[in-house]
Amino acid sequence: MIECVPNVSEGRRQDVIDKLAGDLRAVPGMRVLDVQSDATHNRSVFTLAGDAAAMAAGVPKLFEGAIAAIDLRTHKGEHPRMGVVDVTPFIPIDGVTMAECVTLAKNVAEDIAKRFSLPIYLYEEASATPARKNLEDIRRGEFEGLAAKMAKPEWKPDFGPDTPHPSAGASVIGARMPLIAYNINLNTDRLEVARKIASAIRMSSGGLRYVKAMGIPLDDRGIVQVSMNLTNYEKTPIFRVFDLVKREAGRYGVSVLESEIVGLVPAAALRQSVEYYLQLEGFSADQVLENKLRSRPGE
């Protein structure tokens, strides 16, 4: 079982999102576990599961539909992006190794580059270049700065043409461990506060390890958000991130309004927070009713 979480640069046109999801559901062996769209980000996150054959057949179908329906020359949204299918990670879940996901990522990337004349960059575990491990480094400059970036020899893509696709830009494909997309909304419209908090908590500027963060406005609600990716919830748990954001917000006289998880999350990550906030002693996953019901007699 492999998980795949492609991020598509469309979060407003429901007909387009539904069509992309329908195309994926039609692929034998592909399960569409979740689709979450955000109009402010103008982005949709698809959570897929299946074996390598289903992924190799389904992901190109997603690219085909997205390239036909989305034009980055007119696309606007708060989330950084460089491609209509911006990033596609493969994640080992059960009975598959990271090495096998890396091989799958490379094969799918080469196939998509040939089919659609689309530049593809490999990232995380699939990348052989340190400068291309982190998604934010590859995506820096976004679609609008992509042509100038690709003109530099060090930014030649791993597959596909050396210039951007006119409307679809370029895409990033790779393999990684599970990631939690976690956002905290603040009870203020002061964007500088969200940006200062993001700078304080993210790893790249000296904050928490395994945290990527940025501050963005949610104009339709009149508030701001600290938008984050947590890349290792075991070493930097959700509750630690929430507490730090709350303390940093308090420095500016701002409170936390709410938080949200985008897409799916491992149960262990939520259990950590339950144990922490309820101060549970000796709590076990076996005490969760649903886990016990799924176990076989004698286990």
C-alpha cells in the first residue's frame, strides 16, 4: 500500500475538482481517500492509496486533467505554486519500502515529462541533489519566476524540457515519509504578526525542527493564518507546535482562533496530543475502542 498526496493548483472551481477526483476513482486499484479544497489558497489536496500499478496509471491521469483545465497564467492564490499539479509525493505505508517509492517516483516523473512535455524536478528521498531536497527551494520564485530560474544550469530539470510548460509550469515529484499539513488561524487581520510567528517557529529560521511555516491572509474571513507542514510528527508533535504558536501570538496581544488539519493524519499524531493535554498516564492505543474492534481475538 502506497499513499500519494498530489497538490493541485485549483481550489475554487468545484466542477474541475470533481472531474479530477472522478478520473482518479475510475482507475483500477486506486482509492481516493480524501479531497480537500481551499479557495483562499486556490489549491486542492488529494489523498490517494493503492499499489504501484494503480499509482503509475492514476497519477498521469490527474496530470492530464489538470493540464487541460488549469492555466497558471491566470491563476491567483495565497499558496506558493509552480505547477498545475504542484507537488506529488509517494509515501510508503504497508508492505513497501522507501526505495521502492523512490523508483516509482522516478518512473512516473519520466513518464509524465514525456507525455506532456512538462519539466519535472525530483525532491526529498528521490532527489540526488542536496539543493533539491526541500520543496520550498525548488518552488522559490513560483510560476512567474520559473523561466528565469530554469535558464540557470543548476536548475535544469531531472526530466522533460529545459523551459517551462506555457500554462502548466513545472512539477515536483518525489518520495517522503508522512507529513501533516497543519494550519493555525489567528484572531487578527495583522499579516505581519502571522509572518513573524511563522519565522519564529520554522526550522529554516531557527525554530522547531521538522516545521515549515508561512504567514498568509484569509481575506474572505478578515483573519490571518500560520500555515505549516510538519514533516516528522514523532520528533516535533502537533501539541508542541500549537503551544509555541499560542505563546508567540500572545506576545503581540493576539489569540488563537482555531486550528485545522488539511487532508489525513496518522492516529498516533492525535494520540500524542490527547496524552499531553489530558495528562494521561500509561495510555495505550489498545484503549481506543475502534482499534480493539479491528484486532483479531487473542491479539
